[in-house]
Amino acid sequence: MNIKVSSYPGRIINTDDQSYLYFGGTSYLGVHSDMEFQEMVLQSVKQFGSNFGASRRSNVQFSIYDAAEAYLAAWVGSEACLSMSSGYLAGQLIANHFNNKEHRLFYAPNSHSALFKTQAKPYTTYTTLNIALREHLEKKRKETPVIFLDSIDFSGCNYPNFQILRTLPLESCILVVDDSHGIGLVGEEGAGVYRSVLTIPSLELVLCASLGKALGLQAGAVFGSRGRIESLKSTNFFGGASPAAPFYMAHFMAAKTLYSEKRKLLQQNIQYFLSLLKNKKRLNYMPNYPVFGFSDPQLTEHLRKNKIVITDFRYPSEDTFATNRIVLTAGHTKEDIASLANALNAYE
């Protein structure tokens, strides 16, 4: 069911004749519709303007980008960082960078299309990926393998323990991790998975992420070694792209305390929901994570009849299976969560 809205869908969606509780989307911390967050955005806009459509190599440059990128790198735990106008563009920057004769691209199961540069499809299992990598290395080909994957792909293969990664020959591979669904939520102070994945020996770790989900910013970022980030900044891809609006960079640093408060609220909501849920095995979920998946379309319809809308669409294309996810946010009230749990408990 497609619903057209004329204002941001927070915890409630209002249509012409209906009102629904909304448990979908990716606004995990609920900041997109938070009044305090919005007021902070307005203050940043007043100083930095609504947009800056020039190249980062322009002769007039905002110092806020360097400050924000240093802040982001220190937060995540990388040597350096660069920012882009979206997470998709950040992924494409990396894929374009490694798409050459010196590297061979390998895509893990469920890796996001933002990482694709060629028409190659992801491997269907990590077993087949492992075999392909080892065959490539055994033939002693000159191309360095570059493995692309999502840190949180909702299958449970990677986050939180990344055990399956340890079975791959990573010592000879560059690892590119998309942490769009982790940054702002998981890790120490919401810093994502960079530090934990860094403990797994690999030739090199590069991480990209959308900042538009939990953090509520129309921006993306790439994290890695200082040398790799400088190499990416020197590309025509980076120089030719307009950056994220500078007010987002300023706002991100100003919202640290608010983000922390929202993460605590979200964890409380997750635990409250689980305490009310009778049949937890019906849903697929990860520890302390706010997304609960299932594959029963009748359950989606049951929730809709109870005036509850969840994430339900085919992604990334019409040829793929429907995505059915219940998403809790820090913006949901206990009454909202109780209504959701009651509806789920009533389903047979």
C-alpha cells in the first residue's frame, strides 16, 4: 500500500481520511521530526546558508568541512574522513575509485546497490564468496581483491560479531564496509562498527555511510587511512561533486548531546517492546537494534487493519522480494509501542 504524505512521517501518518501509527523508515533516533533538532538546524542555516553548490576545490572554501571531517574521524576511530552530499555518492566514490586494473571487486551477499560500479551481482552466500576469493588469490592474479559489504544487512550475517568475515582471506583483501544502518546507533557513543571491524585483520579497511538515517543529515561520509582519504579527495569524482550543505556539518557537531539522549530513549523503547511481545520468534531481529523483520505479507495486512503502517516495499528494484520491517524509533511513545505489541500478539 502506497501512502502519499505532505509532511514528514514521524510517529503518525495522516492521510485525507485516515490516521496510522508509523513504524517504518530509517529515522531511528526520531530526530527528523524532533522540534529541538529542527531548531538547531535553523540556527545552523542562519550562519551557513541553505546550500553551497560549489566544488570543495573552489577558491572560496568553508572551514566547517575540515572541522567536521576531523570530528567525524575522531568519533568513528579512523585516521581521516571525507564528506559527500549523500551516502549513495560516498559509496559510488569508493566503487569508482577501486574499479581499475589493479583491483578486482567482490560483492558480499545483500550488499547495497550504492556500492555497485559494475553490473556484477552480489554472491548469494558467503561460502561462494569465500571460494571465489581463494580461487582468485591462488591464481596469484595481480588484482587486489576488494570486498564490499553492508555492516547491517538485516540477515544477521555480519553485525554484531562479524564471525563470517573471519572465515574470509581478509589479510590479502581490502574491505569496504557500508555502515549506513549502524552509524549513529551502534558502537561506543553511536560511532558505528569501524573500531570493531578494524580488529579483524585485513589489508585495509574503508568504511562509508549515509548520515541521513539515524543522524538526520543529508550527507554521506567515507572513513579510512589518511593516505586513502587523500587519494579519494584528489579524484575528479570528489572534486566535481557539490558537497553536503555546510549547515549539516555544523549541526552534526552541535547535536552530540541530543543524539546521546535519543539513543538512550531508543534502547528503552526496544526493551519495552520486547517485554510486551509474546511470540518473539515470529520476528527476525538483532540485539539492541530497532528493526524487526518478517516475511509474512498477511501480517503486514493485519497491522494495516489495526491502523499501523510499517516498511513494506520491494527494494532496491521491483524484481526483489518485498521488505517487511517494523522499525522502532526514539520518537515513539509507550502507548504507540503497546498498540503495536497488542496488534502483533492478536495475530494468529
